Amino acid sequence: MTVESKQLAVLRDRIDGIDKEIQSLINQRAACALEVAEVKQAASAGEAVQYYRPEREAQVLRAVMERNAGPMPDEEMAKLFREIMSCCLALEKPMKIAFLGPEGTYTHAAALKHFGHFVSVQPMAAIDEVFREVESGQANYGVVPVENSTEGMVNHTLDSFIASSLNISGEVKLRIHHHLLSNDELDLSKITRVYSHQQSLAQCRKWLDSHCPQIERIAVSSNSEAARLSMGETGAVAIAGDMAAECYGLRKLVENIEDQPDNTTRFLIIGTKEVPPSGQDKTSLLVSAKNKPGALYHVLEPFHRHGVSLTRLETRPSTSGTWAYVFFIDFEGHIDDDNIKDIVGEISPDAVEIKHLGSYSVGVL
């Protein structure tokens, strides 16, 4: 054996030994998860058991990243633990997650990023269908898009909260990378049309203008649908992401064609339960203000006085009357925090209604 072969043999033996230890420890963790399930069942007194605890998982993932010593990057280490936790939770009770479909969309990718690959995912045709699936108990949680850093808010999601009793249980942010996908190897000059969702076409407009000004741009219901349509047409391509490329077996003609390199979409996790504090939380409120001068000022001034940072403020027409509006407010902190309770109490006299949409952990991954 050469010196190199001997060195590699020693290292591979070490890797084999480490793998055995990892496998044993993962199974020990899984056994603990089953014991947790037994304790919860014994204490449930016949009521439905809540196996998934969003605040607990956020705390575990933060701890993983804080103690990580490398050389593996913090986020990649957390992703590994995310999958281990997903698998262990599935041993306790498999969860069903509804998401804005079809399969292969960015919302699909966001659902798997947040819950891991050991859940049952169910694509729904519209955002309000995701809400209904969770409200009816057919799904444990739902995943819906709420805002994009380039295109702004998803108003349909905001409007769905007005009439819904669901709570926001979490958030996940996904870097959006658009690729030019094709069934075959294709020169850019031979492309005749491109399919994509209207937001994706808008997010890639400058690239298309510069590199493919001749092609017809066709907006469809989703990027996944765009990928499907492009497969059967000569000269047709799609703009979509990695998930769609994988689902439909398409090749990437050009990667990362989005105009803004930091293009990010934020998704909300919706469920039926309120989430206890995790230590790093965000709260969402819906406030219907009285129709009088300075209404918005009176809603926002307590946040400034108490030193609470707002992360998002949106206005939507109210369903209760013409020219009436509701404010969607995201801010740092949990509804159980004393200063947040004080703020809500100070807003109340100037509001027709205050609806707590949810307090939840700031997205870890």
C-alpha cells in the first residue's frame, strides 16, 4: 500500500467508528422522543395531545447553532438537526401539513424547510383552502406566503386572517432563486416562450429583457405549473426553482436569473394553538382603528414610547364599512411580555377591534 492508501484507510476506519456512534445516539434520541410521547399521552386525560411544540424546536435549533464549533457552518448543522427532529416527531405522531400548491412550488420548499421531510404534505389550490384545511382539523398546520422582498405583501393571505380563527405558529424565510428550466438542452436564441407565475416573471424582468427579449412571457398559476407546461412544447422554457426542477426532471439552462440577488419570500405557519414564548419572538396584531383624525398615530405611538420595534405595517380595506381600514402590525416580542400587554392596553381605547393573530418564534432557518 502507498502512504496515501494507508492514510485513507486509517481515516475511513475513523469515519466508520464515528458513524456507528452517531447512529447509536440518534436511536437513543428517538427512544427519548417516544418516552416523551408516552408521558404526554398519560397526562392528556383523554384530550388531544400536542406533540409538536414550535417554541421548543426553535430553542433547540438556536442552541445547536450557538454551540456549533465548525467546520460545518451553523445553518447547515441546524438543517441536519431539523431532519433528525422531524424524524423523531414522526415516531411520536406523523403530522399533515397543508400548503399552497401544487407540488414543486416555493411554498412546498418552505414547508419542508420548516418541518423537515418526515411530514405528510398536502398541496392545496388556493390560500383560503389552506386555511380551511387547518380549521377543519384535516391538517395539523398550514404554510402560506405572506410577503416577498421584491414584490411586497400577499394580500390574499392578510385578508384570510380577518375572518379566520387560526393563529400564526411560526415563520420561515426562503431565499428565492429562479432558474431558466428546459426539458432539453436549448440555445437561448431558440426559445420562443417562457412560462412562470406573474411574480416570478416580474422578479426576472431585467434578465429577460437583456438576454431573451424575443420570447413570449406567459403567466400561469404557479411555477410548478409552468414547469409542467414547458415539458411538452418545443422551444418552451419555465422560470422556477430547485424544487420544480427536481419534481419534473428539468435541466437548468441558466441559474439564478432573479434581478435582486437577495430576493426572499417570508411564509407563515398557521395552526389552531397559541405558542408560548421561545425567548426570541415576534407578534402579529390586526387592529381596526376608529375612523377619526390621528387614528394611526394613536395606534403606533405606544410602540415608540415602550421601545418596541415594528417589523411590518400593512393596511387593508375593512369588510365592515366603506373607507374603513384595518392595520396588520408585526413587532418584536411576545403577547405575554409585560411591555406588550401594556401597549395593547393603551391601544384598546382607540381601536374598534384588536385581534391577536399570533406570537411565535423568529425564524431560525
